[in-house]
Amino acid sequence: MILVTGAGGFAGSHLLDALAGDDATEPIAAWERPGSARARAGGQTKTPARVRWEAVDMLDRDAVAAAIARTRPSVVFHCAGAAHVGRAWDGGESTFAINVRGTQFLLDALHQDGGATRVLVPSSAMIYRPSPEPLREDHALVPPNPYGLSKLAQEMLAMRANGRGVRACVARAFNHVGPRQDPSFVVSDFARQIARIETGLAEAEIVVGNLKARRELTDVRDTVRAYRAVVERGRPGRPYNVSSGVALPIGELLERLQSRARVAVRVRTDPARLRPNDVPVLVGDSTRIRDEIGWEPVIPLDRTLDDVLEYWRSELKV
């Protein structure tokens, strides 16, 4: 049995798509948060019959233990968690609860179950001390924000779990984007604004924040492919950067999306969107994952931008 926690979320849903699209017949348990749209609909899904949805509260230790005892997974992709850096400044308590306590409950339950389970823990580039240079896995771990601190604590729990009936692998994901991403993230935000303008729901003006920050952006479908490669071929306890090694200014991403708009749009900077603690550059060194596991991103950024914009046009029926 394969288990995907946070299967209704951004990365989790794309991972589930990839797993369910395989020719394999191994059943898949897909956990989602109780009260989610799918849970309210009784767990109905268009995914294949081998996928079984279950609403599990990751902050309920007993519920997690009971669900693990029922499922007895051989592989776990732990995608459940808070993923927004900005929101963690104001919502630090909830970020630490799901990212740290939820992970602890999962790992404890797997240990109690007694199986030799492989677990993929998706960490984050935000655990590193900021640097303008490409970040290697041995770079200093000094998180610049509460979100990064929660992900570092999550990593430490994963390392501690190794040797206790769990083989935990860590993938340190850098920025990844794609269809279905929440519009609080920059590419999805810009694309949604353009789609709203095209359909007449908004004035022909894109509101932006800091356009000078440089970020690398990997397609989420490449990212979840890396998660699978790390859990299959990675060394437990050894972290791997999931990165492209190429960073672009946010302003260039905006220009590429503007060029795809069906109407002319202007740009306005909103001071309220400028973060005083924004990391100027975030780019990773992907040597380890490329050399040891054989993974590298293959989806061009232009295709990703096309797909994100078409997703929002579809959502808004443009």
C-alpha cells in the first residue's frame, strides 16, 4: 500500500495523479483534511479504483495511529503541511502544529506499526541561511523565517525516525509551480489576475509586489517525479535538493505571462505586497540529486506558464 498524506493539496494532488497514472496495481491511500471539499462530498473522486480516499486529522495522534494500523503502508509520501512562507509570520502556531506535530504523529504511528516503511519527507529550501550563491545540501541551516524553522524541525524528526522501523528520505524542494497552485503564490497569482482581466472580472491592471527577487521555478510535475526518485533510489537520512539551479527575476516571469495575455494589461506595485524579510535570491545546487539519483527537471518553464494560465482560464471559464 502506498500512502499520500495531503493528497488533496497542490503537490500531493499532482503526486497522486502520477502514481494513479502508472500501470501498477498497488493500492493507494489518499489522506485529506477532514472538512475539505472532497470529504464533505463523501470522498467521491474521479481517480482510479485503486485510490482510496480517507479524511484523517494529522493533529489527532489517535486518529493517525488508527489510520496507519488500518493502512499498513510500505511507502509514505508525507505531503500534508502548511506551505506558505508569508502566512507563517502571522500564523506560526498553525504552521508549526501541522508541519512538526503532524509529522511526529505520523512517524510515531509508523514506528508503532512495526513495518520497514519508506517515507518521503518534503523539506524546503527555506531551511538554508540565505545566500546569493547556489545552495548545496551542506550549506548552513539557518532558516530566515518561521516556515523554514518548521521545516527544519520536520527534517530533524525524520532523521531521528531512521532506524526505528522507518527509512526516512528527505527532499529539499525549491520553488515549484503549476496548475492548481493557490493564488497566494506568485505565478498562480499573476496568472489568475490575467484570467480575471480577460473575462472582465477585473480592471486591466496586475497588482504586484517585489519584482526584483530572483527565484528558480520547477514545474510541480517534475518536483513530484523527484519525490518518487528520492524515495526509490535515495539514501535514507541523506537530503537532496530538488532544484533546477536557474533563478529568474520575478519581473521576467511577469513579462512572460503578460505576453500571453489576450488583452493589454498594465502593472501597479502595491507597497502592501512588499515583504521586508523577502529573500533576494533563492537558487539551489542540484548536483547531488542529478549525480546520485539521475533526476533533473524536464518540463520547460514556458510550458508551465502556459499550463498555469490555461488552468485559471478554465477555472474562470474565459
